[in-house]
Amino acid sequence: MKVHLVDGTYELFRHHFGMPPEGRDAEDTKAATRGVLFSVLQLIEDGATHVGVATDHVIESFRNELWPTYKSSAGMPPELLSQFGLLEEALAAMGVHVWPMVELEADDALAAAARTAAADTERVEQVLVMTPDKDLAQCVVGDRVVQVDRRRQITTDEAGVKAKYGVPPESIPDWLALVGDSADGYPGLKGWGKTGAAAVLSRYRHIEAIPEFGFRWEVDVRGKDRLASTLAEQRDLALLFKDLATLRADAPVLENVDQLRWAGPTPALNGIAQDVRGWRLVEKAEAAAARLAAG
């Protein structure tokens, strides 16, 4: 089997902001939820049998206590913010396993579920983590756990991570700590760029292994002395940013992949489909369930 793990927060944002304002019906305030439901159902119609969706039930997490400008719900459109709970309820009604995260983030749940699913070597052929978020690249393992950008239709395996970032998956938190992640609200270290960070980490792998002083390298990397000195001056900050970027893959979100098997919609989907204007949602979900049952 293949296990599909979906970033529900990203999908909700994608479907909300994907439609230009001039194309929106002012009274259609739940279009993003409808879009995500049909998007997840499309996965199932295409053959997915084991599906899990992680959402940020509360946008703020423990990371907000570590860094004051970490991403939060501040400034989010209220019509989007109000749909998180609705989406979670609607996915559950459609029979899809949902992780509504509070203390941890949706990305942590995806990382933890990917680890558990990948550990089932007898039954799981591949784990697909469906989000373009850079921090999820740390979860990629060979071609067994891959990252999928559905919008751009790009699948990234371990070789792809190395080609894209210049470092292996295990070094992604270190790379993000040095260069920053604007989507998550932390800036990285002054004086470090993507190329320099990749060059240094390709040798040392982790921030903790980079010498603080007397850093000299036989390869001619522009700015090597400056980079070494700025790391020595900002080492505590670098380690803080690495902590922010490191996903909690030990989160207890999934016991086994059987929990993710889709068995069809529940009766509750009827009312929700009407509420979100998903006129053919129940019909399509029931048809998909019938095909799955027929084998």
C-alpha cells in the first residue's frame, strides 16, 4: 500500500488564496473547505486507500514561546481562520483520519505519521507527504518517504532534496536555521546565504559540528572566514532556529497504518456537504467507497 499524508493547513490556504477576489462569490464563505474536501476525495478516486490529514487547529504552538515572531494567526483573514474547525469536522465526516494539532503543529504530525508508516516495511510500499513546505524535506528517506507538491506536480525523493537544497534531509533543520524560513517567521543568521550554508553543511552536516573558531577550509568558498566568525557570534541563535525547524517526529499521532484506511463517508457528510455547497460531494464519495469495496 501507499500512505498519503496531507498538509490540511497548506491545502486550506491554497484553496482560499488560489481564487482571485474578483472571482469569488461574497456569500460563498466556505469555498476553501469545499476545495480541500474535493481535493482529498480526488486522491481517493485516484487510488489512495490510506489517507491522513493534519491541520493546525490552533495556529500558535509551543514554538511561539521560543521565538516572538514565529508564525501566528495574527492578520489572518477571519473567514479563513473560521474554517479550520469546519474542515476538520468535514474531513472526519468524509471518513478521513484527521490530526487537529494544538500544542504541536500539523508539520509535526506529518513527520511523526511518516515515520510510523515508513516503519511498516512489510505492508507500506511508499509514504507520500503532500506539502511543499521546506521543513518537511527533513522527513524524506530515499524513495520510500517522498515529498509531493500537488500544485506543481513535483515529487521529491532524497536525491531531489540534495539537488534542491545542497544538503541531505538530515541537515534540513540546520540549513533552515542558517538561512531562515520566512513562511515560519524566523530570519536565519546574518551573513549566511543558501549557497554558503549548503557548502558548509555538506562537509559538517550539523551546526554543532562546525568549528566555532579557527575555521579554515581547503575548498575555496567565498566568505568562509566571515561565515565562521558570524556563526561563533550567533551560535545560540543558530541552535534556537534549528530547534524551531526540527519537526517532532516522535509525536504520538499514529499507532499503525490501519487507522488511515478509508472506508467511505459517514451520514454526517450529507449536512456538511450542503453547508459548504459541495453539491456532488456525497455522491462522489459514496461512488468511491463502492469501487473500493468492490476491489
